[in-house]
Amino acid sequence: MEIEGLKKELKKYLKEDRYKHSICVMEMSEKLANHYNVNKQKVMKAALMHDLAKELPFDELKKYIIKNSIYVSKIEMSVGVTLHGKVAADICRKKYGFDKEMCIAISNHTTGKPKMSMLEKIVFIADKIDETRKYEGIEELRKLAFKDIDEAILQNIDNTISNNMKKGRPILEESIKTRNYILINKNK
Ligand SMILES: [Fe+2]
Ligand SMILES: [Fe+2]
């Protein structure tokens, strides 16, 4: 399905604000795809649809995951923040014919994962620096994403981990694995 058709589909799932975020993530991913020479159509579609399942209630996400035998770790299942990506990836594969790389990018957009492809990196970081987001340091992070995308991802994960620590929330292993992978492979 082409982007215009996907937009119409997405509108059925999301309220206005989140729909706008999705469009802005897609636009940011287009800029990054131009910069890093990645297949624009693929990355833009994955970026557009990454939060497709974000407004489904926790119970429904859980049910969907069990019914469709999607692998999710026990901790992720109870923390819940990553479930919408897993479900969105499954829907996009089955309903809209997204390929494996696009689905992996959607599935892991919340925490990242070790050994991400450039397309996956772009979807991950575009989600954190799109035009609808406002937080301290975002301008610097936006610039950094075009200079050194790994470093930008690393800084975003560091912020997420320290925010979760401050708020007494659990830290997902997937975030730690992504962080370690980038740190160990940096400057190699
Ligand atoms: Fe998300
Ligand atoms: Fe998002």
C-alpha cells in the first residue's frame, strides 16, 4: 500500500495528536533517509505506522500478543511500554505487507536493539526528535542525529534510562542491550 493509503488507515487507529506525531516522525525519517542514503519509501512507511497500536488498551495488546504468538519477554509483558510496537509490526506485516526490516524497526522502536540497520536506527531516532517533541536538549540531539546517529541514539537511551531511574520505573533489558552494543562497537 502506498503512503497516502496508509495515512487513511492510520487515521482509523489514532487520535489527532498522535496522528500528527506519526506524520512528523515520517517527515523526520525522510530527511534522515536522504542524509544517510536509505530506501525512502521503506523507512517513511515504517516511521508513519510505528505507533499504529499505541492507543489500543493494555488488555487488548496483551490478548493480541498471546493470540498471535508474538514473542515478548516476561518483563516487557508486565511493563507494557513496548507492546504497541510488537502489535503494530504484526499488523503491518499481515495487513499492509511490510517487509521484515520494516517490521523489525517498528517492533523495536521503543528500546532499540543491538545491531540495528540504518533503517531501524532512523525509525528509532526520528520518533524521539520529531517536530512535535519538546524537551531540553532536543535541538542538539536533532543536529547530532545527522552527524552521528549512533551517538544520538546512545544519548537518547541514556536519558530514558536516567529518567526511569529517577521516577523509580523499571529499566528494560532491551534498552541496556542496545546501549551496550553501541558503546562496545563505537569507534571500531
Ligand atoms: Fe511508540
Ligand atoms: Fe512514537
